[in-house]
Amino acid sequence: MIIMIKKFGTMLLSRQMGKEAFLAFQSALSDKKNGEKIEIDFEGVLTFSPSWGDEFLSPLLEKYGEGIAFKNTDNPSVKATLEILQEISKKKFNIIK
């Protein structure tokens, strides 16, 4: 399963918007097959704040853990936010180069 983050916008800034995006995405998660990996693709994202990321990614990481990989993370905003979230969660994220 691939999650194109830009479908939620290119400027992902507030905690409230991240929470709303996660809730809206819940129905798509029901299509995930057992054992299927989740790739979170940041292509086209310009700004990605830690608050938005925490609300959207933390519940996914809690539920699917190592079954999640991140790609197209070269944007400085995305890179910095993922580093912050890794520190907070005390987990190493699978970042595809």
C-alpha cells in the first residue's frame, strides 16, 4: 500500500489538520492486506511540520511499526520532521533512499 502524502496537501502544518487527515484515511486502511507493507511517499510535499506528522504518522507507527517505510524524504522539512519524530518515538524509521 502506498500513501501519497501530497493528497492531503503540500503544506502540512497543524496538529488539527494532521488528525483530520488520519481520520479521513482510516477507511483506506481497511483495504490493506494482511502482511502488506505501507510505503509513505512524500513526493511533492513542501512543508511538513512535526505536529501534523505526529497526528498522522504516530498512530500508523504504533499499529504497523516496522511494516512502514518512508520514501522521497529529501525535502529538508520532511527530513527534519522525521528526525524529530524518530527521537520522540525512540524508534528507527525505515527510510528508502
